[in-house]
Amino acid sequence: MAVKQVELSALHDFAGKLCQPSVIDHLKEYVLWQAARRRGEATAPLPARAPLSINLDLTTACNFLCDHCVDLEILNTGISFDHARLKDALALMAGRGLRSVIVIGGGEPTVYPGFGDIVGLLKDLGLQVGVVTNGSRLEKVTEVAGRLDERDWVRLSLDSASDELFQAMHKPRKPVTLDEICAKVRALKAANPKPRVGFSFIIVWKDCEAHDTAIHENVHEIVLAARRAKEYGFDYISYKPFLTRAASNNAEMVGLAREEDRLPAVMAGIREQLDRARELAGDGFAVVESTNLRVFENGSYRDFSRQPRQCHMQPFRQVLSPLGVFNCPVYRNVDAARIGGRHAYATPEGFDEAVRSTAGLVEGFDASAECREVTCLYNHANWFIEELIEDPSRLDALETAPERGDYYL
């Protein structure tokens, strides 16, 4: 069996999550279905289960114009969900195995008029909920905070410590300061201290470009951001590297992958700042470094871009967006990764067609080629499942992981 990559945090140990007793049957069904196909046996269709986890892009509308936004080209399209059909889809998916929903981009989820209604529905359906927001309308999250529990979370994308840099990086369309946003965290925590609240910091180093334009460096504010997060009552700050788009297929990729010659110097400067930031951890405050940041520092990032031909995570994790249903967060609005339209899961008939389309992508989407520039956080899980498919007798000896009730993929 593949050795667990040491860089993986528990957050990104997706193989372990799939082996939890509550969901391992989903994994076993998929492995046996794939193994039978490879033996050339006539098989039943891919089991008609929903993915365990989805990224839910409630809207493409955004009230910021961030210079480093990887989704800038798909924002403010005017394309939207039919609210009732979206609710139908979520209810149907929950009944067929969906366990967690990350309410996130392309746009800013709290500008969606039905944001509170959707969060309430997700909790009524017994789902785990994460919310990623720019924080400008954090009161919308506070209004539904009472529905959240200790397995839910809220993460604010702020990427700066000074208001001057915040304004330059995020370009809010209506006046709002970094202090005003951070001050709202106290009200959120007062409404309900159970969900963890995080400060997200995408690290941008010198000479980074997005959309053919230079963007603002923020390495010098890494430590100050940790101090700000702790002072304002965040539970943690998380650091991750700047993402860009691959020229070949528009896939999300870590910008450091294009800077191999500069990589040691860039990472040395980042490491110095991160080590200082880590000194602020404690008293209930955590400093978190993303997996894809650590693998660029230790040089193992090339291993994370070496994929099996088939991406086995496609049936387990998908993106539901006004622009359609896609096989991976890396491929929002990429036609080659499209499973179906935005309301694909809204009816039983549409659900079955989406499952067939997912099976087709498992067969036809060549991850070894399409993802060759992607530092894939699902890499270990993909190889873990690939080895089970190659020798399904290993399922008999497969040990269940401890049940941690974490279904975010």
C-alpha cells in the first residue's frame, strides 16, 4: 500500500477520510466497480451515490476585484441558480450520500440573496458546512451562526495585515476597511463560539503576475497578519501559496511551479517570516501552513503532479456552480471537466445522468496529462485508490481509519 506522504496534514489526508467506518462502503463500491471494468466484465453502472463533499459556488457575483483572484475571468457573469432547483439538488444529494458542503467562490457567497436560506437547509439536512468569505458582509454569516456546530467552520480571505495593502490587493467596490472586517469576528464568535474561524493568507512574492499584470507582494506582512488574527479573536491563520492558471488547459496551479530557478530564494524568505509567525501560536490560536506550501519548500512538489491516468476522486468530490457541475475545484468552468449543467442534480433523472457523466469522465479524463502542472492535494488518495483497484483483494485487509466525523474533501 502507498506510504502516506509526510507532508499531508490531517486536513488533507483524504485517503484516511475515505476509510472512516461511516463512509468506507462508498470507497469499496467504487474500487470493486473499477476492478470489474478493468477485468473487462460486464458491470452495473457506477453506483448512484452523490459525492461525499462538494464545493458550492452560490454565485459568480463578487463585491471585490482582487488582483490575485484565480477566478477573475468567471466573476460577475450574471449567470445564476434557480434557488428552488438548487435546494432540490442539495436535498436529493444529501439523501444519496452527500456529507459536507464548502460554500465558497467563484464569487462572494454572502452576496447571494438566499445565502442564509441555503446554510439553514444544509444544516437541516445534517451536513457539515464550511464558508469561505471575503468578510465584507460577515454579518450575513453571523445571522446563521447559531445553526453551525463544532464541525463547521468559517474562513475569511484577507491576505494582508495593513489596510493599505488590503485595499491594494482586494479593491472592494464599496468602502470597507480591514479593521472593520476583523472587528466583525468578535460578533460572530459571540453569536456562536463553536465553529472555527480562520484568517486566510495567500502568500504573494515579488514579481508575481496574474492576468498578465504584476500583483502586490505581501511576504513582509506574514508576521503582522498572524498578530492581527490573534488579536481579533480568530482561531487560526492559514498560509498558502499564490495560485495561477496553466496555459495549456486553464487548470489551477501553484505559481511557484513556474519559478524553479528562484524557488530556493523565494521559499527561504517565506520560511523566515513563517517561523516568526509560528512564535505567535498558543492560547487557543494556531498557525497553519498548507500542504502545497510545504511540498515546495522540501522539493517533493513534483511527486504531487505525478498522477495515475484516472482521477479516482471525481465521484467523491465535485464542484456545484452556476456555471455547471465540474469534476474538481482546480477545473472550475473548464469544459473538459464538466459533468453537467448547474441544475444537473436537481431531479432523480438528472442525478442519474450526472452519475453516468461522472463515470465517463473517470474513464476519459486523463489526469496524468491534464494535471501534470497541478500540485494536487488529492495525489495520495488517488494512488491509494489506484493500488486497491489493481489488487482488490487488499480490501479484505483494509483497516478502517478512526471515525473523526470529517467529511470535507
